Amino acid sequence: MTARIGVVTFPGSLDDRDTQRAIRLAGAEPVALWHKDKDLKQVDAVVLPGGFSYGDYLRAGAISRFSPVMGTVIEQAKSGMPVLGICNGFQVLTEAHLLPGAMLGNNHLHFICRDQKLRVENTDTAWTADYTAGQEIHVPLKNMDGRYVADEHTLDMLEAEGRVVFRYLDFNPNGSLRDIAGITNEAGNVVGLMPHPEHAVEPLVGTGRTDGLPFFTSILKKLVNA
Amino acid sequence: MSRTPLDTVEHAAATPDVELPWAELGLKKDEYERVVEILGRRPTGAELAMYSVMWSEHCSYKSSKVHLRQFGEKAPQSDALLVGIGENAGVVDVGQGYAVTFKVESHNHPSYVEPYQGAATGVGGIVRDIIAMGARPVAVVDPLRFGAADHPDTKRVLPGVVAGIGGYGNCLGLPNIGGEVVFDACYQGNPLVNAGAIGVMRHEDIHLAKASGTGNKVILYGARTGGDGIGGASILASETFDDAKPSKRPAVQVGDPFQEKLLIECTLEAFAEKLVVGIQDLGAAGLSCATSELASNGSGGMRVTLDDVPLRDSTLSPEEILMSESQERMCAVVEPEKVDRFLEICDKWDVIATVIGEVTDGDRLEIFWHGGKIVDVDPRTVAHDGPVYERPYARPEWQDALQADDAGKLPRPATGDELKDQVLRLVSSPNQASKSWITSQYDHFVQGNTVLAQPEDSGMIRIDEESGLGVAIATDGNGRYAKLDPYTGAQLALAEAYRNVATTGAKPLAVSDCLNFGSPEDPAVMWQFAEAIRGLADACQQLGTPVTGGNVSLYNQTGEAAIHPTPVVAVLGVIDDVARRTPVAFQEEGQLLYLLGDTLEEFGGSAWSQVVHDHLGGLPPKVDLERERLLAEILISASRDGMIDSAHDLSDGGLVQAVVESALLGGKGARLVVPDGLDAFTFLFSESAGRAVVAVPRSEELRFNDMCGARGLPVTRIGVVDGDAVDVQGEFALSLDELRTAHEGTIPALLA
């Protein structure tokens, strides 16, 4: 048996097909979800992909957060369904208050696309169990609004509870506070990050690395073993 | 221009003496008289609007047409060509049932006036051309030219252009995989913003811009029509900039990439359900262009009710609606029984779609407004029978003196230290320096099929995950070479792009071009243009790569000063298995470096002559197209059979520039030995064409040499991948750290 993992397409989603490919390469079954449908088609987990949903007009993720599909995703996430938000998906998760903090424009004011070095700081989440703690990986990063911010209290809490899942190494590409690249919720089922693991799953394309694949094998193992 | 009573066809016939603002709309007197002759009466205001935009230089190619014919007349036999010149974009067969469409266009003038929106809508326009062929866009490339890197205005134009390309392309989810950035004072008031795009489809999915089938509905979908970009083609792109005139900013369109992304998805979904008979995007000349081209390419006529066009501004006059260049709009011809489903798909994607007319059994294009007929024309006369000019052309008198000013006479570096100093100056000069500050603002990874992206020799996209089938694209053009000799310069542009595609392991198949020149009203510019086309057409014929389409941009000049003639050539290639691609970066220490081709004392128009001596004179490097073809065959075979692990074409900056780039990208140095019969300076800086440097694993040395020997390609062992410096033995060594600082620091220091 395998696991069914949903990928939501919002208007303006860009990496939805890429995420489906990554899920397939990891051995799970990708299921396309549509933003106007409340129905999650009995998937076991959901990925909110990257892109510029609703053009990022108003504020990245601010409109998508109110789409019909998100109503169900929020409800299910609260009862434990694994949810991964990549880039724009991370922005949607913070707008939906499934993850704390917010994303502002990059401190250098430019879009940035690079092969980014990260450290995996938490391997207890649904999406990171196949990494080893402290593992250093390279995953492509590409965004305009990637500067993670939160108040000091929230940042201290995230640190104290081990909820910083990924940190930028060597170079902070957007001015994120405490070099935070990705975080999780208290339960560890919801993870959001700015870099794009779905673009690091094949040796031939992108940066030629496969450091992103464990995201998708982690969730597959968890779901199949559940 | 709205006036009462409504200027209907009837009204126009009854009031022959009404003066119309044809001159303000960019028509010449004889052109206006020709319109009157065609119609047998004065045009209505709406008809005048249509003729003026469609007969503009930008849309009608009136100055260039007589020369462009050569691309058809000299077209080589090619089994690969599925759709040639004249459609929205050419289509090439790449095997396994796949077809690829690609094209390069200019958005030069708008990008100078308003860099961000000008560049952004340039991307939007070329992408709509690709969709209109029935293809899913899979990548974009952007050949750019700016004024001097240290000129204050470059700091206004370049960051805006780059942000515009990124802002639009990134938001569409299209990887940006190639292009160029070149600085030269000649582009100061006339930056060149060319945009190219590639799309992929199955053979059976090719769509064309024609309206056929009486009773079929004409559906306008996408953004509402607003007052932006009115007269963009006629006024902006077809006239020389003049300081005395008011700002042309209102003629620049504003882009909404989110709307375009929806347009892509909804169009592809409609194609997939076979709902579309004919399709045309709305770009330059907006509805005037879309309706007249669809109608004239089809079998019948067309009737359009302009009142049904969704507007952003309800005060627009019918003339303005016809001329508006509002972005993100398309026009589809759909059979009546399929209209509901088409509208449903548009609704799914939140795209506004409206039936605005239908195909008729006549041969007239009729447009109505408030119940009155305001246009009644033969659409061919609007779309295809525009004026054709045989502009006078003459070799400029200064050409001889320019060519006589031989760069070979310039003082050369005499010692190892001088060589070293000039190498550092070369690799850190704005044109030769790393452009990663620019390209890192573009998404290279989206869609997950990018095999190679800049700074590789060509961009490469996988199009079939199972078989590994892929396509490669390179764009090149050297205005300095073309200034010295436009015929040879155009051929060198093709040769370089062809070589760049082959260097990555792909077989060159077809060509698109963007021909950027000054004013056609200047006989010297017209001569450059005629020579460049003659050169390019001859070379395409010899290399067997047909021109599938492209774009001409004239009037790139401010006052008397024209830009260098700048034919930008894009070559598309195919590779059976992208796993066999060859990258630029050195892969392994110990691999042997070979120089392929002949190195001559050729410095005319070279990067060295520009950087060290600020000189432009003499003759560009010679072109040997048979040699280019042989070199390409060797590079492709060597890549397919695993004989080389990296390769880099030699072009501006010569061998040393190529080796430094391969070394920095691979993080591995090189030890070089100056070959017998060459001096170190010529070895390092010559820009002879038809050359490449390859790194060969020792196990393949014999096989590789045998292949080159058997095919008659000169091959010279020049060193080895080794260490952490570029070490030219007996002359100088530069550490990778030192080279990296020089190569990567320049552009951020100037622009960040």
C-alpha cells in the first residue's frame, strides 16, 4: 500500500506539478486538489506548493488562506493531518495561523534564486524523519518575500521547543530572523519552509542534488507505517 | 477622438472632406491616400485607427519586408520545420511526437521609457505567442543590451528591466535559462530588451491564427480592455526618440503576470478538450491586429460587436478600444456548440470571457458600435497588404576607415606580468564579468526540468521524463562585430549560437532572430540591415538551420546616433537524452584540456581591444561555416559517446575567458601550456571563431584524438585540469580566489 498525498493548486500556484512529481518519485501517490473544492479526496497528507497564488497581490498567501480548500486543510491539520507548506505554501500557513510568525519582503528587495545550504535542526516532524539531526543539505531557494519574522517571545519559544526545523547556513538569503528557513507547529505535523525540496529530487535537473527527497520519503514511511 | 455623430461607414461616405488625424497616428501622407484608395472613400475614425497601427513599422515590417524575404527564398531543406515564418511562432519537430515552438521578440523602446513594465510585458507578449501556437511554455531567455555599465542611467534602466523580467517570468512559473547581458555606450539611449520563449506540444496540438467556419464564435478572453498602450506599436516602436517631444510613458502597457498565468492554464485546458478552431493573442495593435489577422488568414469574414468588449474604463472610444494594447488578452474562434464549455473553463480559472463576434460567409471584417457599422474593410488590406518600402541603402562612407583601423596594430602585452594584468582586467570587465547578480533574480528551477541554465553555453530543458528527450537554446549577437562588418557579424552571431547549442551536446535544428537596428530612414543603417540579413540567410542555408520566425526592431537610435547593428540569433537544438549533456564546469582534476579549431591573430572587435584599448576597428573574425558544422558534429558525438566531461565554446574574451569560467564554475584550476606556433597573447586573447575547449578523461584520450583526426578537425592539447589556479606555464598564474573576486565583484559593485 502507498500513501495518497494531496497537492493544492491555487490560481497562481507554480510548483504544483513539480511537487506531484516529487511525491511520485518518492513512491507515494500524488492527488491534485483544487482551491475551490472543500473536498480533500481522502488524502493522508497535503502539500501547499510554491508559486504566487493570487499574484501575491495584497500580501503573499493572504487571499489563498481564505479559499474553500484551506477551510478543510486547517480543520484537518488541527486534528493531526500532516501538512507541508513550501515557499508560497509556507506563507499561506502563517497567514492561516497554523504556523506562527510572518513573511516579509527580502531585505535586499530582489527576487533571489540560489542553491541554498541548510541545516536540519529537527528530525521529529512528519516531514523530516528521514534526515539525521544536524544534517547539512542543499536545496534550491527562490522567492521575493522570504524574510521570516516573529516577535522575540515567539522566536524564543520556537527555539526552546525545538520547532526551528531548518536554518540557513553560510548565507542568510533574505534577512530571516535567527536564520530561520523553516518551522513546525507544536505537534510536528505542520511544517513550512521557504526553500524548495521538490526541486532537489533528481540528479539530472535543477542543481543536480537529491537532498530534498527525504521530505517525501519521510512522510511516505510515516503514513505507510501508521 | 470620439465625436458626434458616430463616425460610421455611412457617415464617412457622406462626409468625404472631414480631416482625420492620420499624421498624429503615425501614417505618412501617401499611406493615408492609399487607405482612401483601398476603401474608395475616407476611412472612419475606427478604420483609420486600425490601419495606422497595423501599417506601423512594428506590425507591417514595411521597411524590412523586402529583405526578410531572403529567409524564405534561401531556406534550407529541413524535415524538422512544421510551421515556418508568418505564424505567431515557428514550430519544429524534435522527435518522439513532440513539437517545439520558439521565438525571440524585442521590447526595446518601452523598456527605455519604463524599464520594469516594458521588460515585463515583453515577456508576457512572447509567452502569449507561444501559447497561441497550442504549446505549454517551458522556458524563457532574455538577451539584453545596455549603455555603459558605469553610466548613471544604466543604474535606472538595468535594475528595472531585470526586476521586470523576473517579476513577470517568475510569477508565470517559467524557468529563465539563458540570454546575454552586454554593455556598450552605443545602447545608452536605446537599450535592447529582447525576450525569447520556448513551448512544447504534441504534433497534433499545433494551432494556427485563423478564423474559419461560418457561424463560429469569436471569443475575447483575459483581462479587460483599458486605455494603456494605445498606439504603442505605431508611436513608440516606429519612431525615433526625440528629446523635444513629451514623455511617451502613457503608451507603455502595464502587465499582470497573475492574469497571464491564468490565461496559460485556461487556454491549455481548452486546447486539451479540442475546443479551439483558431487563436490569436492580443499584442501590438491589440484587437485591430487580432481581428484582422484572424479574419484574413481564415476562409470567411468576421463581424464584431465592439460594445461587447469588457472594459476597464467605460469612457474609451471605439478607436481606443481597437488600438488598446492592454496585456493578457487572447482571441479564440470556437464552434457554437463548444462555446458553453469554453466559457466554463474560463470561469473555472476566473478568466473573463465574452463572445464579441462571429465568422461570416463574406470576406469583410465588419465592426459595430452602438448599432452603427464603424469598420467595413477587407481584412487582408489591414493585416497583410500594408505598404512595402524599398528604402535606399548605401555602404556608409566611414566603413572603410573603420575596417582599416586594424586592431592587430594595438600594443600587446609584452611580459607575463602584463598578460596577467590584462587577463584580470578582461575577466572583471562588465561584459566578461559574472552576471549572477542579474540571473539570480530569475527562477531557473520551476517546472523541474531545467538541465542547464546560464551561465552554461546553452539553456537545456528536459521535455520527456521517460526518454530523456530535451531541447537546448542559445542566443548570441555581437554588435561590435556587426558594426565592423554586418554581413560577417550576423553570420558570427549564428555561428556562436549554433556552436553553443552543440557544445552542450544538442543538435542545432532551427533559428529565430531579433534584428535590432537604427532608423531605416538612414541609408547607412539600411545597408547594415540588408547586409546582416543577407549574411544570416546565407549562413542559415549553409548550416541547414531554417529561420522559423522572429522580429525586427528598427528606430533604435536617438538623434543621429544609431546603435551598433545588433542581430540577435537564437538557435534551438535537440538532444536525445539530456543525461548526455555537457556542462561548462571542469569536473575532475587530471582531465586533459584540448583546444578544438584554429587560432589566428584575430582581434578586430574583440573584448581585449575594448577592455584594454577602448578600440573598435578592423575586421571581425573570419567565419568558416563548414568548420562550425564539423566542430558541432564532433562536440555532439563526443558528448553522446561520453568522451568529454566538460566543454566551453570560445567567443568574446577568447580562450582565457573560457578557461577561467570553466575553472570558477567547477572550482578546479588549470595548467596551460602555450602551444607551438602560437604566442601567449594570441593563444589567450584571440577571438577566432569555430573553436571550443574540452576536458577529456585520460581513458578517452586516444578515442577522442582518433575521432578528431579521422574527421579532420584540428585538435591541440593545451593543458590539464589541476590545482587551484589558472597557471599559464612560463607566463603567469592567477589563483581561483583572485579570479573569483575579479570576475564576480564587478556587477554587484556597479549595480547593487
